[in-house]
Amino acid sequence: MINNKKVTVVLPAYNAAKTLEKTIGEIPFDIVDDIILCDDNSTDNTIELAKKLNIKHIISHQVNRGYGGNQKSLYNKAIAINSDIVIMLHPDYQYTPKLITSMVSIISQDLYPVVFGSRILGGGALKGGMPMYKYIANRFLTSIQNLLLGQKLSEYHTGYRAYSIEVLKAIDYNSNSDDFIFDNQVIAQIFEKGFEIAEITCPTKYFSEASSINLSRSIKYGIGVLGVSFKYWFKNLSD
């Protein structure tokens, strides 16, 4: 807890057994009160390991609902247990949990209601091994999204995010896609409600155990991202 605010880390897990323990080992439990793990019908022993690591709240999907569907279950549970600040951290150890303290501090002091860990600020993406085609696609999509949404984020595609609970309660995330496009729909909803997003530099790691989508899924994702941004732009034009 920090500044009398309950801090909850949510872990969207799928076949995370190889990296889960390392991820949990770096979480700053001096300020984190609860952890929620949602397993999206993994084929490994993620659930068994989560129990061994004494994770208090474990959600198990009996069918694979997708990355967005996983987050919906996590945020619904975070709200149900009266969290004040929620950090979404991938349990594949691509993002370091050591930044949680900084992200939570920004929200707890009412500086910003949302904080993203950016791989682009400071050049962390390429240093961490992001494939060049993904880096170029990230920069291209982010430029278009900033133009259409009227913002200046360094990237829209990070999976490391911290939210004030007021933000999650204000947006209708349950109506979003169950797929990867969920994250960008959430960003559009955040800006639509008038909230601001802060960014901090985040080192990242790309390795075999880290989750990643293949080229065809990446193309589908990119098209979906543009669709979300254009929808937001057209809506603002008509308002």
C-alpha cells in the first residue's frame, strides 16, 4: 500500500511457467498488496506454479479467451477486491517489475491517472532485441495514432500499464475485443473520457520464452489499430 491506496498487480498469463517465478521475484511487495493471475487455458503448469508461489487470486479460463478477454477478467477482479491502483504486468519477464514503484508513485500522488512503460523512450526497444520490422511498424502506427487521436505518446503498443481504479471504472473495457486490439481500444477510451497518460522509460527483453505474435497476427493487429484510431477520429469530427 502507498499513500493509503491498495496496489494490485494483474498478470495475464498464457504458458508462463518458465518465467513466472522470475517475474514474481522482482515485484516490490513493500508497496504491492495483491496479485491476481488469470490463466488463459495454458497447456503448461502455469496454474500449479502460481499456487506454489502463493499467488492469492488465481483465475482459470476453461477456454482460451484471448489477450483482451484475459485482461477483462483481471480488471473485473481487481475492482471486486477494492483495488485503488492496478498494474498490468506480463508474466513473461519481457518488462521488469522493478518499475512498479515509480509507476505507482506517479498515480498515488495524483500526478497522472495512467502510466505506461514505454520501450521507445530511451531506445530500450532495439537495445532489448525488438525485431527491426516490429520497431518500424511500431513507429509508423504510433505516428498515425498520435495524429488521429491528437496526442503525443511515444508508443501505443506497450503491455506495461498502470491505472487508477477510477479510470478502469470510467471506461467500458468489457465491451472491447478479446484479442490484442483490446489495448488500443482502452487507450482510445481513456482519451475519450479526458484522462491523461504519463510515460516512463522501460527497458525490455526479447527472448524465446517472451510472448510475441507472428507476422500474420501482427498485420491483423496493425489493421485493427488503424481501425480503432480512425473510429475515434471520425467520432470526434461528428461531435
